[in-house]
Amino acid sequence: MTDSRTPAGVAVVTGASSGIGAATARELAAAGFTVALLARRLDRIAAVAEEIGNGAIAIEADVTDRASLVAAADRVRTELGGATVLVNNAGVALVGPFGSERRDDCRRMIEVNLLGTITATEVFLDQSKAAAHADIVNISSVAGRRAEPGGGCTPRRSGVSTDGASRCALS
């Protein structure tokens, strides 16, 4: 059981504005972590940070923008002492048939799901290495484990899911 007077550490959660990211931030705070919530929608993460309390901070950041992640990492180091846990949760999924008209959507998905995870990990890696104990957690969807015809930017006949491919690249 975690003593509420002794923080379990500092957890950074990307994509923390809703869904699994917000739920993860809540659970980490309940476990005694001080949480830095990162997302593009500042109003939403500010509301979650206020709800969970425990020194949580909301930082507007886009995982596809390295400069915003560097600024977020600097703020986490300055205000919270550095991250001991990084939860790479930010992600997008595309539903519907694959085609050339979805090229930009698919590129965005790769930039967020794969490159965003790589960049966030790279930016926060020094803080993780400086900690006595640190964890990096990569969240993915079931689409990252198997392709379903008609699911996730899928070519109709090939059964290949580009959402799955972007998340499998992290496996």
C-alpha cells in the first residue's frame, strides 16, 4: 500500500485528455503518483488534472511536435523533479476502407502512433535513466495485434490494417 505522504513517483501520460489516457492518469494518481497529463486539448487535461489533484499538472503537447515534448519534459523536470514513469498512450485509429484519398490520414496515424511514441520516449529517456527505478509503458490497441477486414484503414482485399501495422512496429 502506498503511503499518501510519500509519492510513488512522477508519471507522464500522453494522450491523457480522454479515454484510456485519462483513466490511466486517474489510476496512477490513486496509486500515489504525481501525474503530468500531456495532450493537445489543454482544457480537457486541465479538468482531469484538477479532478485528480495530488499535484497533477496539465501540459499542452503534441507527440508529433518534438519541440512541444522537449518543453513538456523541461517542465516535468523543473516542477516535478523528473519522470519515473512514461505512459505512451497518444494514438489515433482510422476506420474505413483504405484508399489513396486516405493517404494523409494514414500518414498522420503513423506520425502519432509510431513516431510520436518513439519521440516521447527519446525526449523523456534521460529522466528515466536518472531515476533509481523507472518504467516506460506503451499502450496499443487490439488493432496493433491483428488485422480485421474493414477495420482500421484496411485495404478491402488484403486484410492488412495500417493502424495495426503502426502499432505492431512498436512491438
